[in-house]
Amino acid sequence: MKRHLLQLSLFALLSTTPALAAEERREAADWTVLIYAAVDNDWEEPFMRDVRRMRKGLKGVKGVEVVLLIDRSPDYSRDKRALGEDFSDTRLYRLSGGEAERLNGEPELRGLTETSKTDLNTGDARTLRDFIRYGKRAHPAERYALWCVSHGEGPMSCPDETTDDILFTAELTDVLGEEDSVDLLGFDACLMAGVENAYQWRRREGSFGADYLVASAPLSSSWPYEEICASLKKRPKGKEGLTAAAFGDKLVEELKDQITGGRSDEEGLERDLQTWGSFDLHAVSAAKRDLDLLATQLWKDEAKEELLRLRGSGLEASTFVYVWPERNANRDMPHVDLTHLCQRLAKDKSFSEEARGLAKTAAESAEAVVSSSFGLKHYKGFSEGEHGLYLIFPEGDTKTRRGKTYWSRMGWYNALELEGDEDGYGKYAWCSDGATPGNGEVENWFELMDAWFDSAEPDEPGGSNGYAW
């Protein structure tokens, strides 16, 4: 099914209940998988089918804890089978052996008990933080995976229709702490495989992060949960066990088997535009460093027109541009494959020798981020394990149907904090790191885009997005 986007510390335990004591005595599992199902939107109905498949796949799986926080909607599914009853609030379950056991989430998830009818805001990063902290305390493991299930659109995901709220990329690192980090972060959502997201969520001291990210560049299918869960029965045992790298690669493998094996709902162009990848976030800092060096050289070379020509436009672009299937929306998508762009630039003699050399290095660094990936037949020449990580690169100064350039509508892509902007949050580390605002020098990729596409008017300091490079 195609999907589109809809519009700090732990609480101290004052006493220990028998239920909590039992949880604390539980031995550490190999993995605890935390599923954050923010489906208070029209993704609820397909996800309820996915829950039934999860339960089927988990029969016979031992040594893995699967904990589901699900926020449902009053407006869509009336499913009673998946979890035993219909409801439209937020509930917590342990999925084990094919069964679903409702849980008490207190004290971290205040008000969430086995009998409560509490509606939490899953578009608020504090809810996600509290879920992770509950999961790590009550379901300890050697490794942790966090899978976010909802709609996504790059800088934002997990819309909650009841509260009219949504999660932003930098909101996670503002609200979650280093103690909330996970080994594997996955998004069963569209458009989350951006290098900007990967860089924001890399492991670093004092901040939330992950070792690996599994995400899609364009639109996406539901994950094949039955097969993913069933595969855990055959996971490696012993000292090393199932690593985060291997788990991420397995998710990508199962997704490819589902889509190419005819088990996906998509057909035609919707199917052929899909890509998925698992990304090594340890390597993303080097990818940013090398791309920023290339950006400064392209600025010196005044190579804007050459790079736009290399980029191309819409479905017909020679460089992989990850677009929606609707042809009238193609010109509004700024998601360009990072590795492919740099590979093509490195071979194009219309660029300077210095730029080509830097592009070759940047392509190699970008490729190192991609642990595994696949792209379907629309992307001619897509190389598995090289491509699938996108970069924000708008089409240029072309006016959109609304009469503005695309860049003027991209205020969310920003180093600045966007206070009171319901469509953006800003504070991308990708945009701020390595650059000094206002010094008149292009020092990273974001500043190159801003220098090329944001025309500052005299009465508009910093141009359309307020940022002055």
C-alpha cells in the first residue's frame, strides 16, 4: 500500500510492586525490539494486519523480547483480532510466542496501565523517550532495536492526528539522551533514508544515536513482519550473536524478497520506484566531511549550472532522484542519491580536476555508509550496497506551481531553530556543523545550497529561511 504524509530523566521508583519486581528479575534477552507504532492516522488499518503477522511469525521465537507501543485512531480501523479488542487510545503489549500480553508502562509511561484508556501523543519525542526507557528497564537485553511505524517525509515522521503533532529529526536528539540510544533504528515509513537524518542520529557523546539505520529513500511498503520475526528463530547464537549490522542487512533482505517475490501490494511504477537500505552510522561523519570539501570547491568553481545539469529532473533524471510516482509531483522532490551524484561528478570532465578528485573521495565515503541496499528497476545501474542514501539537493531556481522556488519552501532544512513553525524544526547538525554563519564563505553542503538558491532581498535578512551564510 502506498503511503503519504498526513498533515528527562527516569522517574525514581518510590516503591517496587510485585509486577515490577518480576520484570526486574527477568534475564537479559539477546535483543529487545521496541516497536513504536504511531498509527493515530490512516496507517492504522494496514498496521493492524501487520500485528497479526508479527504474532504469527513470533511463534517459537525465544531469547528475543518484542514490545509494542501502539497509538490507534478513532477514525480508521475497527480491528479486534490483532490485539484482542478494538480501541482508539494508546496501549502497551509484549508479543511473545504468538500471544499479546497487555502491559503496565508505569512509571516511565505515566497513566499507561493494563486497564487504562490513556491517549498519549506519539508525535511528541518525550513519549518515544519514555517508551525506550521503559523498554530498557523492564525488558533488558544485550542489544536494542527501535522500529518506528507510521508515515514519514524526511524531516518529520509519526504524525498524531488526535493531537496534531509530529516528530522532527532534530527533536529526537534534543529530547532523547545518550542513554536512550539503540543498536538498530528502523523506520517503517517513507523517505527517511536521508544522509541528514543519518548524520543527526549517529552515535556521539551526550546525544541519542544508533549504530545502524534501516530506511527507505522514496515511498515504501509495509515491512514483511511475519518473515522478519520468524527469521529470529535461526539467528546466530554464541558470544557475538546477531549483530546490529547483520540484523539491519536481514531486514533489507526480507524487504527485497517481499517486493520482488510478489508479496507486496504495489504494482507498476509504485513498485519499481522502491529502494531500501541499511546504513552504518559510524561512517557518516566521514561522508559529511568529504562532501563539504567538495561543496566548497564547487562554489569556488561556480559550477552551479553544471551540477544542476548532472542532477537532472524528475523521473527522467540521469542521477537517481527519489520521487513519488505521480508525474505532476516530480518537480517537488529534492532527494538525490548521494553516492550516485558523486560518482557521476567524478567522471564528468565539465567539472574541474580538483572537483572530480574530491567527488571520487566523497563517493567512496558515501558508499561506506551503505551496509546493504536494493533499488528496483526504475533505477538503471543501481548498485546494491552503494546506492540508496539520499541527499537534499533541490532542482534549482525553477518556480513551483505555487509561484515560488522550491528552496523558498524548504525552511525546515536549516541550521537555525525554527520556533513556532508547525512544518519545521530546523537545528540539523548536518547544516550547522563545519560552518560559521555570516562569514560570507561557503563551508558545507547546506551553505552551498543556500548560496545558490536563496536570493536574499534587502528587507529579508538571511533570505527566505533566515540563514545568512
